[in-house]
Amino acid sequence: MSALSRMRLRGLVRKEFYQILRDPSSIAIAFLLPVFLLLIFGYGISLDAEHVPVAVVVEQPDVETASLAARFSGSSYFAPVFLSDLGEAENALRERRVNAIVHLQQDFSRRLRRTDGAPIQLIVNGTDANTARLVIGYVQGAWQTWLEQRAAESGVTPGTPLRIDQRVWFNSELRSRNYLVPGLIAIIMTLIGALLTALVMAREWERGTMEALMVTPVTMGEVLLGKLVPYFLLGLGSMALSVAMGLWLFKVPLLGSPWLLFGVSALYLLAALGMGLLISTVAKNQFVAGMVAIITTFLPAFLLSGFIFDIGSMPTVVQVITRFLPARYFVASLQTLFLAGNVWSVILPNIAALTVFALLFLGTSRCLMHKRLE
């Protein structure tokens, strides 16, 4: 690169930084939007079921039923409502004042001493299937724990022939926040890289400044780099802010290397910027470019990247489609680096895929950008 071209590139980068400083929307998308999204997903959205309102119906209170009811009161998963009538509990379930009913019948304590045990009736609101499954598992866990405690106090062997020793890897606290925040970083960088770049390039065409650039000695390669460098740095700044909020505000662990996290994020940001530039070469109107960017980058990244929905549970055809989404590989890398560490068998294939996408999108954008009006 000659001295003259370096001077032109330096001028283009400086011009773009001035444009960013003069445009409040770019600053808002880069720094205010990540804070807003992280606060909503970190505090407002949770895949955990905690303090679930449960009606505990005890028809004949005694020592045994009081001990079992105390198990529900002492758990953070339940917010028990104690009732003595099943009909009243069913009305509460219909009116959505409770999500489930735990029914202890009159002969509970007597049947508890029999070999076949005492049944517990559990009625669950199945409108939200995920919450219903969680409540069933929580009730079963509370019941099993109570049986083991009761057996230990009485010095007898529990009736259950098997004892499960559970160990949870990578997210031992089972906090959905640890799972959501790393994936949300990928969504934020998709918005900044693809959406913001597509809008900026489309705005150049709308305002006629792109035509003004074309009559200057600058090459399209210099224009491309002049757009990439400022928004690449802007994206890295937004990523650093998101990671800092995840670590210090939401207490998400980072077990992997920060430098590896930076490298993978930079690689994905290049792919996202390439997608934005590619969109801007097709749609030269800001509204159209924004709609195309949301439909082709943001929505697939949100729904099909594994950010919220497990890819393995999707139909085979959809699983194949996800292989063509860069966000899938970035989300997998982020979740691995944050929760598992430097697992190279996962990181290296994802790095290779992101490299291919970055070269593909940037290369295609360069080929489609010509210094002429069409």
C-alpha cells in the first residue's frame, strides 16, 4: 500500500469516526442497546422456575404431613399456599392463582407405613409445558429428599432401591442467566455488525455521499476498509462492555481465556460486518436494508443459533439450515468459553467455520462493490 493510499484510508477512517460521533443512533445501537438487552434478559427473563405458587392441600394435619409441608416451605422453588379443601385448590388453579396442587389425603400417614407407600396427588397447570415439567421434577425431588431424611431419622433404609448421585457440569448452580448472557453477546454483536453496517452504507447511498466518494481517487477497497475499521472497533467496545456486565453485574463465570474470547469475537464481528456490507450492496435504502438485516441476520441468530432453543431438539431440516448460520458457531464458542473453558475440540472447528464465513462475506462484498453507478 502506497503512502498516498494510506493517507486516503486514514482520511476515510477519520471521516467515519466523525460520522459516528455526530450520529446518536450509532452510539445508541453500539452501547445503549447492549445495556438494555442485557438488563432485560439478565433480570427480566429466566428459564428457571422459582417461587412457583403451589397449593398444598392437607386433609388431616399431623406430624408427617407437617414435616412434608415444611419441605415445600423451605424451598426457594415453591411459594406454598396451604389449604384444607381440594375444591378450593382446584378453583385457585383455574384462576391461575397457583400453578400446581399437592394433595395429601386423609390416610396419608397411615398408608405411609405400608409397604406400597402413600401416594401424593399432583395436579399441574400444563399451559406452559416447560414450567409444568420443572414443577413435576421439583415436587418429585422434594418428596424424595423428605423420604431420605425421614428414613435417616428413623434409622431405616429408604424404600427406593436406587440412590442417584447427581453432578452437574459447567453450570452447577443451574442458573439460566449463565446460559443466556453469553448467547446474548452473540445477538448484540450481530445487531452491531450486520444491522448498523447495513444502515450506514445504505445511508451513504441515500444522501449521495457515496457518489461523491466515487469521483475521488479512493478505491472501493479503501472505502470498504474505511467502513470496516471504525465499526470493527465500535463492535469490540460493545463486546467488552457486554462481557464486563456479564462478569461483574450478573456474576457469569468466565472459565476460558479472555484473549481467546477476544479473538473469537473479533472473527465473528468480521463475519457480521461482511453480512452488513453484503446487504448494503443489494439494498441501498435504509428501511429496506434494516428489514433485510433483521430478517436474514437477527432473527436467525435469535431463533436458530442455540441461544435459547436447543438445536438438537429441532427437526433435521432446521438443524441443517443452522449449519449455514455464523451465529450458531459463535454461540457455541461463547457458551463453551464462559462455562467450560478452553475446550479446543469445540473451539477450533467453530473458529474454522467463522473464518470461512468471514472470508466469504467480506470477499463477496468486495466483488460486488464497484466504483460505478448502476
